[in-house]
Amino acid sequence: MFEFKNLERDKRTLHEIFLDRDIEIIGMWQNKTTDIDKDTKIGTYGLCGCDCIVSIDNGKIFIAHYPPTNRIDLIDAYNKFIHNYPLSKTYIFTLGDYIQDMDNKWINTPKYKFNNLYPKDNIKVIPYSENQMIGFTMQGTVIYEDGKLFHEGCIVS
């Protein structure tokens, strides 16, 4: 499994880390559908304001990384996948803003709502921040490895 706790001291680039771990890299403007097996390692990094969709269904994973100016292409690619795999669990990673709620707590909320995606009950939108944290290597990363989905080093599913 990916050892996130030791990456703060790692001086390699994210690209080098992904290559060393044999993680297939999905770059910006790309999407891919692939079979899931015990060795499946796929991910993206450097979101920096971009959107990423990961959709997982029995034996298949779809991952896409597009800039916000091309949400139409992102949604079109997702709709082609979801047409064939309608029961997929979908995670959308998108830029968020911190907004103070009525209890004076700061909550990261998505800037874009993705209201036009279906099935709504199988979609989880996860906002992220563009604020850089010194020494935090995994910012803007999404990785599927060992049957788990990670976002910025934390398990999502």
C-alpha cells in the first residue's frame, strides 16, 4: 500500500513517485476506463483547479482529469462510462471555497455543483483547496491502489 506518512520528507517529484510505484498516470485532458484487478494502480496529480472524476463499478474504474474550462468534455466522458455502468460509485474532486457556517465553522464547499450528473445518489463531490501547504507532497492527488481510493493521502473509499 502507498506510504503517505513518509512522503513529507521525500524530495522526488510526484511524477517520479508515481512512476516508482508503478501507478499509471492520467494527465490533464485525459480519461481512461480500465479493468480492476489486484494490481491496478492508477491516478492523477496536479489538479490545481482542475476537476477529477473517478467512477468505480464491479471490475471497472473510470478516471478523468480535465480543466474547469472543459467540464463539457469531462461530463461527456463520464456519461459514456455511466451509460455502460449505471450502478457505479462516483467521486468528483473539484475546487472548493472555505465558507463559514452558522456555527462559525469553516467548511470547504465545492465551487461548482455538478447538478447535471446521474445517478445522484451514487455521486460524492469532494472539494479540495488550492492553498499550498509547505511540505505536503500529496496535494492535488487522486490514487486508486490496493482496492482503495485515496485523495491527498486520505482514504476516500
